[in-house]
Amino acid sequence: LAPRSALVEPSDLDALAALVQSAERLLLLTGAGLSTTSGIPDYRSPNGSYSKGHVPIQHREFVSDQSKRRRYWARSYVGYGYFSRARPNAAHFAVSALQERGLLRGGIITQNVDGLHSAAGASGVLDLHGRIDEVECLNCGALTPRAALQERLAGLNAGWLERAGVAAVAQAAMRADGDAALSDEACASFVVPECGACGGGPLKPTVTFFGGTVPPAIVEASKAAAAAADAVLVAGSSVATFSAFRLVKRVAEDRKPVAVLNIGPSRADPLASLAVSADVATVL
């Protein structure tokens, strides 16, 4: 798809406002474009993680390779300190305001794992790909806050940053999933605890890694929201993942309006009756 014009026609904004105001059950589907202003990179934009050479961990390698898990947690331990300080921006607060005014009765589904919609006051947000601030045991299923694990990691790895020669990671080194760019050599001596509940299970953030599957309960809830909606607004997303695209596709197949608000092309563009390329926060 060719990039859309960066110039926004007033008629497009009027049409978008009319859609939002007229829909009885508008479903909002958001992506990484909502959080970039908060300092969290996206994946696919020219300044995103992929352009910096970031290769996100795959689900299969995380669950099957202990050294890959160690590498993930070492890099995440460094990156989470920055990631966890991110705060909602104007886009998140605009979404909360729209919800408060009764204009998002179809619900809010986000592909982001940062929890910033909830932090901005939105309620009932469906986190399609999980949350980075929650940790699960792959053995017993126990859930713990990521902040608690961060403290455990700090205690087990006292002095590791200095021994591994890891300096403070600049914002430019951050990745979309809270990862930080560190060498394999620096990660090799990092100590990762096992589950404190069962004493033996490996720990993983409740995030759907690439190659993984969205939990069935989340799949069914998102499908139900798409089926009940009478329109969908995609905001800040290229809708590259199938888990998100199938929701938009469902709405379009029911001959209900699809609007896309995103800088640059989106996979949902061919399904959209309205596509606006503009800054998400400003337009919302």
C-alpha cells in the first residue's frame, strides 16, 4: 500500500467525528502508535524497533531454551526500569474522555502491553496481547506483579550491572516490548529465579510473544466485542498481527463501518470506509 498523505482534510475529520458520534456500539482497537509519545517505541515505523535491528523473542525459544530465557530476563531487567516509568499521554486521556462520554460502548481493545489505557482511567480494557507488568508461572499458573519480580532480580543480581559492564541504557536503546539492547556476553551471568509458589516453574510475562497464541478467553472476548460492535475505529495501529486483523475483518464482513486513524498504511486500509493519516493524539 502506498503511504497516505500526511495532510488531513477537514472533511475527513468531520467524517471521523460523525462516525464516532453516530455509532451506538463503537469498538476502539488501539496499537503502538498511541504510546510512542509516552516514550515506548513501536515495531514497524521508520523509527521503530525493527529499524534498529531488534528481533523480538519467539514464544517457542522462550519456553524451550533456558539460555534464551536468561537473555530475555537480563535485557528486560534493564529495560523495565525505563519502561515502567512511562506515563499516559494525550491520546490515552482522550480515549478515557471518549469512554466517559459514552462514545465507546463497544469497548476498548488494545494490542499494547503497557497498561497505559488503564493508567489514564479507561475501564474494562481488553489487553489483547497481555500485560508486561504481570508475570505468570508456566508450571503452576501463579500470577505475580512484575514489580515484585524486579525486586527479586535485583537481589539475586547485585553488582551484575557493574560486573557485566552494562552502563545505563539510553532511551534510544529501548525496544517496543520493554527489552533493552545488551550483548549475549553481558547476559550470560544473569541469575533468573523460578516460581516462588511452586518452586520450580519458569516465569514469563503475561505477554503473548511472537509465535505464541492469545489465551482462548481473550480470543473469545475480543470476537464477541467485534460481533456486537456496529462500527470499529482502529487507532495507532498497522494491524499487522492476525489476532487484531481478524477483529476488523469480522466487523467489515458484517458490512459495518471501519475507520482507520494511523500515520502510514495499515493492513486494514482495504476494509476501511474512512482512513485518516494523522497524529493520533491530536485527532482523538
